Amino acid sequence: MMRMTCAVVGIALATLPLPAQIIAITGGRVYPVSGPMIENGTVLIRDGRIVAVGTNVSIPNDAQRVDASGKWVTPGLVNSATNLGLVEVGQVAQTREERAQGRDRIAAAFTVWDGLNPASVNIRANRNGGVTSAVVLPGGGLIAGQAAILSLVDGSAADMIDRSPVAMVAQIGDPASAGAGSRGELLVKLREVLEDARVYSRRKAEFERADTRPFAASRLDLEALIPVVEGRLPLLVNADKASDIESALKLAADLRLRLILGGAAEAWLVADKIAAAKVPVLTGAMNNIPTSFAALGQRQENPGLLRRAGVQVAIVGNAGGGDEEAFNIRNVKQEAGNAVAYGMSWDDALRAVTLTPAEMFGVADRYGSLQPGKVANVVVWSGDPFELSTQVEHVFLRGREITDSPSRQDLLERRYRSLPPRYGSP
């Protein structure tokens, strides 16, 4: 009888609503992104959502207070071009899940998030660095597959995925990777696949009866491309060379596609055309010497010049030939700082790593700014997040503070700081 009573009590307790969790981040320099900076501001969070932002916010007596006096408060950062959770060790093939072979270098049906490792050791390090969301992209071939946007929460892959797919990924800068002999052939091949997808969408019944001409891709790949050719899913085309970018703009205009440009090293050369086409760009400040002929015209001012031309820009951490691995996607804040150093306004740079990518990938109703009703992804910084010396003080993800133990990178840093001089010196 006692066991039954305990069980009944346990069930009853389990069905009771949990008390509301209220957090008030007070006294900070608050950057909502969707509006002007608020000095000595408060961000009030209730049950994972932002309920108020301002200077005269009424704070309930039972709220958990976080003193942000002298600190900067921003939305969590978004890196829009990553392999986080897909690549553990770059040189070990068994730990790479970002590529599919496809048929004839076409893998449109490939859903890259199915290979996501939610237990990746890289997640904690980047979360500790202020990144709360990341877009995971497939790579390789002509059409690499479909991308997703993640929240860097603990849990299963399903817990992490905020929206999928958010884009179809292709490239027009590497003919050999696409199984083509030249850029011209690559473009013909890509156009043929997209046109075939449009025909397939109208003639599915005939296809099933084997009453159509052969198509350039498999049934599943053609099916996956239907949202692209119907304009419901953006086509993210990686292209660095200015002439390749112009080719992508023409292809999108001819086929009435929603285009996003990735990489875009030489985009500043055709910024007016990109702006006129209203095509957003994922790019970054130059963080290394160009690693390909297609990127020879890149310059540090690329993001700032694009923004001044009226282009919607999201800053990413691996543009321009950088070899940034999954564990360093948190360096997107340094990319933003470099962009500011070379002419981009500070406000535009913050928007480029928060609200702009949220808009590009269809999650701006939940993420990217500090507004009532949005999910409470909030970071408290010791100062300007784009300064190298700035530290992350607090990270809130879906309204709950992340209290991670030090990441492996943190432990290694501590270890080598404490080595005797003979080990630490050159």
C-alpha cells in the first residue's frame, strides 16, 4: 500500500506545473540589435522567453538577479557557416560527416544534420565563447545537400535542431569537385539539374510510369530540389570570383531562385549588382592570404563595402580561404571585429552575427535580437565582444544559464600557462 501511495504521489507531483523561472539581467549596456543601445538596461526573462527590455522594467521579487553593471549584453552570436558537430578531427575521415558522394556529384537529398554528434567536445568550447546558434553546412560536389540551424543546447540532435532545412548548398567555383572540366560546364550542369527538378515537379506521375526522358539527377535529389525551384528554400551558392558571383546572380534571375551567396571573396567588385538583386551574402574579413586563384581580389574591406552598398551581410568565421576548424567557430566575433577595423560600422557588425543570419535562415521570429517574445539567448560580456581581451561572463540559452565546466581548450590553455619557462619559451 505504501509503494502504491508513493507512486501516486510521484505521478501527482510530476503533473504539477513547474514554478516560473524569472531572471533579470540588470545594469548592463544592452544592445538589443533591433533598436538602439540601452545604457543601464534590464533584460527580463520568464520561462525561456524575453518579456521586457529597457531602463524602467518592473522586476518581480522572486526573480534571479544577474548584475551586469559595467558589462555589455547582447543576443547570443550566430555563426552561419560551420561544420560543428559534423567534424571532430579534420584529418580523420571517420570523424567527418559533412559530405555525401551523391550521384554524379549531386547530393540534394543529403540531410547533413542526420550525422550530427550532439556530444561533440567542440560544442562546449564555442558555447563558452558566446556562440548560441550555428548553421551546419554540407560540402563538396556540385550540390552538396541541405543545411540546418542549431541551438547549442545539451541534449539530442533533435533537441538542438531549430529549423531544417534552411538552405540547399551548391558551388560554382571548383569545376573538378563538381565533376566538370571548366566553369562553363559546371554552370550548364547546375542549370540542367535545376531545370530538370522543375520539370519533374510537374510530371511525377509520368516519371513513375517511366514515361519521361532521363533526368540529370535521381528521384530523391529531384524531389529535394522542388522547394528550391519553387522559391520556398534558398539556394546557397559558394562563389568567390567576381565573375562566378555574376554567373550565380544570372542563374538565380533566370530560374527565379532565392539566392544566398557564400564565401564571396571578391563580392565588393560587384556589390552594386548584388544589392540590386537583393541577394544576401555570407562572408568575412580577410583572415589569411588567399588560398585560391578565385579569391585573389579579396580585401579586408569586403564586408563593409558590401554593407555600404546596401547588401544584407552575415559575417562568418571561415570566409576567404581561412582554414578554421569546427572548434573555432567562436572566432566569428574576431571576424566581426576585423570587419569593423576595416570600415564596417560596429552596429552593422553586431547585426551581421545576430539578427541578419536569423533573418536569412528563417528564425528571426525567435532569435537574433533582444525583444519581448523572443527566445532568451543572451550573452553578458566583460566589454566589447569584438575586442580580443573581452571575456564571456554569462551565457543564457533558451532562458537557462549555461554553467559549463571548462572546455578541453580552456584546460589546455591553463595547463600551458602554468608550464615552467623552459617549456613555455620559444
